[in-house]
Amino acid sequence: MLLIDDESRSYWDHITWEAVHGPLRGHRLDVWNVTVTTMEAALARDPEITFSTSDYRSLYARFFSRLHHKKIDRRGFIPPPFRRTMEKVDGRLPENAQGLGVVDGERAVFYPLKALTAPVEEAWNGRRLTVIRDPLDGVPRAEWEDGSRPFQLFTRWYGFVLTFPGCEIHSS
């Protein structure tokens, strides 16, 4: 997916935030990590938190949710119109395998969810990285030893490897 900004008419990759076409090609926007969690885990961390919710889902989303409910919940499902836009997926892992993708500089590593049964600690470019599955929500997170967080995506294999071809795969 590409996004265009009306001001410069540049096209931006929605994951890496790099301009891939237009006058700002090669420039990169600042990126902030977004935390994926559950309402229950968020409330356990901060009882004062407030939520804004919406029950709206498009007809297309409701249709595929009902038609492929088990596939979406368990193995993932790629709708045919989206699949036709995809390149061939690297076969080192099942395309719908969930995991945490971590990127720092030129290095990109995918940590499959199934391999994160215990915390993983490893050296990255002279820094210590820890990857864990949060006990409150089961979502994986990566953190440097100083408490800061690298760029990370809780995603499926196909999304990460198509964005970062040739990435490494962590094996326990």
C-alpha cells in the first residue's frame, strides 16, 4: 500500500515511511511504535484509561468475517482481491505465521510467535535486545536494555518479508 501526500505529491510506503516516488524519494518520515494490546490488558496497566469504540465494519469485512470466521481467527485469511496484488511470498515460513518483526538500521529480524515461549535476549549492533510476549495480552514486544524500543511490527510473515525481503528469522 502506498500513501500520497498532497503537498509534495510524493508516494510513501505505509510501513517504512520512506518516499518511494516523487520529489521526496529516498526521504523517510519519523516513525513511532504503536502498541497492540487488549482492552483488558490496557485497563490492568492503567485503570484510568478511557476508550473510544465503534461497532462499524464495512459490508466486505462483515461478509469475509462470517464466511471465513475460523480461518481469520486461527490461520489468517488473505482476501482474493488483495492476494492478486501480492508478490510471491518467501517460503521459509507459512505466509500467515504471526510474529514480531524488528528493524534497526539495515538489519530486519522476524520472531515467529511460536518461537517466543520464553524471553529472547540477543546482541544487535552493539546493543542488547530483549523480545518477550507480554503476560497480560500475549503480544510480543521488543525493548533495548535502556528501555527504549526499536521499530517493530506485530504482523504476519507475508507482510514483513514482502516489506523487508531477505530478513532474518529468529530460531530458538
